Amino acid sequence: MTVARFVFDAAAAVAVLFGGLMVVTRNSVRSVLTLVVAFFALAVTYVMLLSPFIAAIQVIVYAGAILVLFLFVLMLLNIGHIPAERSGPLQTLLGSLGVVLFAALLLGTLRGAGASIPAPTGETPQVLSDPASLSRELFSKYLLHFEAVSVLLLAALVGAFVLARREKQP
């Protein structure tokens, strides 16, 4: 195992770990801060995949602008601590079964795809090395995907606002 592979695996593990912590953390500010760590670890994986431009965009746009926006929204809404709800045994069993099934499917997919991943040659692909060609590719071939992600982010922001502004039940 080379040092580059070790750094890539460590950064990927940190990204997955902190992404999971972001989901299970009850405090919303801590959740956003764990997402910052996951985004920086993802940027390291982009660097290890010979895509420094994508890594820089990851840090500037997502770890910078988007998460600052999330923090401002959280501070403006003043959500505070969300009390834990007790779940029934059936919900706990089904949730645990779903997690185990997802992990098994993910590991099976990764095992099957491990042999087909080519070793890095040290050369940067043409599309990733030049910002102009990357933007042409992104805004021509993947325009619908790009706009779908922006609509999804907007819907998540509106949904968070609606959930935070719900009337209190007496």
C-alpha cells in the first residue's frame, strides 16, 4: 500500500465518519461543523484523485459559502436543542435492519468494483485539468444534473425554514 493510497483511504474514512456524525448529531450547529470536516476530507480525496481544481471548488463553494449560509440560517431561526423522541422496538429493529442491509450492499458493490478501478497514471485527465473545459462539460452535458442539485439545495433550505417555524402544539 502506497502513501497516496493510505491518505486517500484515510480521507475517505474521515468523510464517511463525519458525514454519519452529521446525520445523528442532535445539535444543529455541531451537525454543520461535522459537515465542514466531511467536506474538507472530501477535498483531500479530490486532490488524491488528481483533481485540484475540483478540490478548490469544494473548499471554496461548499465548505465556505454553503455552510456559512447554513450557519446563518440556523442562527436566524434560533432552533436550539431538539428533544429526543422515544422510538418503538419495531422502529429500532427496522432502522437497524436497514443500516445493515445498506452496509452489506455498499460493501458488495465496493468489492466488485475494486478490481476494475485503474491505477492512477500521474496524468490529470484533460477535462479536470482545465477550468474552461470542465465548465463546458458541466454546463453542456451535465446541465440538468447541475440545476437539479441547486433546486434540491433550495428545497432543503425552504424545508428547514418551514420545519423550524412550525406553530407550537399546546
